[in-house]
Amino acid sequence: MINFDPVAFGVGALSFVLAFVAAGGFALIFKAIYQAITPHNEGALIRAGNSAAAVALGGAVLGYVIPLASALAHTTSLPEFVAWATLAGVIQIVAFWVVRRVALPDVSARIERGEMASAIYMLMISVAVGVINAGCMTA
């Protein structure tokens, strides 16, 4: 029979809640910053039914939370988690900037027009950067 230790569970549950709240807070902060730096208004576009904006923004958020999960699994303190979370956000924003400046300069206009190919491309870039970022955190 498996024994249940309520004290150990309480300590673990408290750690879980703190980590979840910290990661959720960072995800919301990243989303707000990302939306502020993009030339297009994702919120308005999504409310108007623009699926391309939702896909691109969703990809950016996914690309950010993947390394957050890695940071949660590999860090031992809140300050260390904050440092990795900040770095992950910077890397995602730099990835968007590089795509916008080098690979697809009119990506914002394309997303505003609802072009799914550009949105899927951004999703793919964001998730790929996030996976690489997460893998680098495990080293």
C-alpha cells in the first residue's frame, strides 16, 4: 500500500502553486510585451476574427512557455527562474525581430490581411526557437 504524507504533500503543493503563479505571471507579461512590440494589434485583429493573428500570437506564447517549463524543471530558486524566464522572452522577441527584418519584412501586414501561411511560419519559428531555448537550458 502507498502511504500518503499530508505534510509532504502540503509542502509540494505550496511549491507547485508558487511555481505555477510565477510561470503564469511571466507568460502574461511576455504576451503583453510581445503584443506591444509587434506593429499589428493582435487583440483587435483576434476580436475581429483574424485567425492568422491568433495563430501567430499563440505560436509566440507557446514558444515562450516551452522554455519556461524547462526552467521550472531545472532551476532551484525563484531568482534563477526569473533570469531564465527573462532570457527566454528576450530570445522570442529577437526571433520575431529577425523574421521581420530579414526573412519576411511584411509579416505584420500579411497577418493583418489574415494570411495563414505567414501566421503558420511565425508559429513554426516561435516554437522551434522555444524548443531550442528549452534544450539549451538543460545543459
